[in-house]
Amino acid sequence: MAELLGGSPAVFVAVVFAFALLIGSFLNVVIYRLPIMMERDWREQAEEASKLPPSNLPEGPFNLVVPRSRCPSCGKEITAFQNIPVLSYLLLGGRCAECKTSISVRYPVVEAVTALLAAIVAWRFGFGWEAIMGIVLTLFLVVITMIDYDHQLIPDSVVLPLVWIGLLMTLFHPMPGADVLFIPSRDAIIGAVAGYLSLWSFYWLFKLVTGKEGMGYGDFKLLAALGAWLGYQYLFTIIMMSAIVGAVLGIGLIVLRGRDSQLPLPFGPFLAAAGWLVMLFGEQIQGVLRLPF
């Protein structure tokens, strides 16, 4: 099997795409349930400390495995056949098989985008450990992007393992055939520290000047993770790309859709997108920007 995947790039990309579709279905579960799990935990702690009234959060065991997925409208349990990534959504016409309530198109979109991004990573790196770890980073970034978009929150349970994985990968440097990931320990450690401190410093400077919080601590940790994976040399590129895209999108939303300029815009998705692009095309991007790093 390894010989087939290594000898045929097209087969490797196709296998990754199909496998990532299945993983994308699980990522939908993580994106939806993890914030609820965190809120339940916070609520339980608050109730113990201050005797708050009962909340309307789900009762009973609730984690990434239990309970089984159900229709949010009628509560009908979703069968394995109805949970095939993308295909089930199309066969059911985007509706619940029981009550015919519309199902958000977001679920198959997340599955399809996850598969497409993973396939691009497989195409870029080819069969090997660098592609596998690049896909792992991609999956983490998808979860971080969607949760931050929904809740303006980057969970420690997602971003901190990403930091540690990036640092641990340096133990295998140099990795044969790897030219982007599996960087030297020095580059990763400096990248993690500098990534965190750069946004931490900006946060406090912005708060001292304006009295407002420009970003959250999750953003510091995400940039630290990207620094651990990609090295300190790409931090400025990631920050600049994410800041420019974030500013353009924010202005566009205000002008075109009348978005309130006082409403916060999550920064995590822009950091994640910039980090993913730098992972794939970092040298080319720096060449275009002519950055001396």
C-alpha cells in the first residue's frame, strides 16, 4: 500500500481526499460540541461557587462521542447511512429524513473544504511524514477557524496540543524529504515564544492606548503554535498577511453590509489561513513580499 501511494501522487491525493471527507464529518461534531462542553464545565463550576440557577444546557453525558448525533428539530437519531459526508446531504436534499426540516449547508461545506485542503497539502508535499503532519495541522486549523468564527473563542484543548506537537516534531529534525516542517528546535522554540509575545505585546499596547481589547489570548497561543510548526522566520509574514486580510474584510463588511464597526471580528481565522498558506508557499510569499528573513 505504501508503495502504491508513494509511487502514484494522484492515488495518494485521492485517498487523502476521501479519508479527509470522513474526518470532516467528525470535525463538524467537534466544532459544534466542544464549545457546549466548555460552557457546561464553566457553568458547573459557577453553580458550585455561586449557586446559580440551573441552565438550559443539555443534560446527561455530552462529549465528542455521546450522545449520537440527532436532528436539532425533531430529535431523531441520525443513522450511519444519513451521516455519509456530503453524499447523504445531497441524497436527502438537505433535509432531515424524518421531519423534513432543512439542514444547514454548512455541514457538507466543512466536510468538502476539509477534504480539499487536505488534498492540496498531499499534492504539495507528496507521500511522506511531512504531508501527514501538514494534514494534521490543517485539521486543527479548520476546527480553530470555525469555533473562533462562531464563538470568538479558541479553546486551549485544541491550540495547546498544537503547540506541543510542533515542538515535539523538532526531535525528528532533520526528517528525510521534509523541507518545510520538522524544523530545528531553535527555530521552533524561538517561533513559539516570539509568536506569543508579539501579539501579547500588541494586545497590551492597544489596550493602554484605546482602553479596548483588540484580540484574545487564544490568538497569542495560535501564533505561538504556528511559530512552533513553521519557525520564527515566517511570523512577520503571517501577522502581516492576516492583518491585511482582516482589515480589508472588516472594512468590506462595514461598507457592503452595514456591519457595526464596534462589533469584534475574530482574528483567529485570518491567522489560521495565513499560517496554512505560509506552510504551503512560504518561500514564494516572502519572495513576492521581498521580506529579508
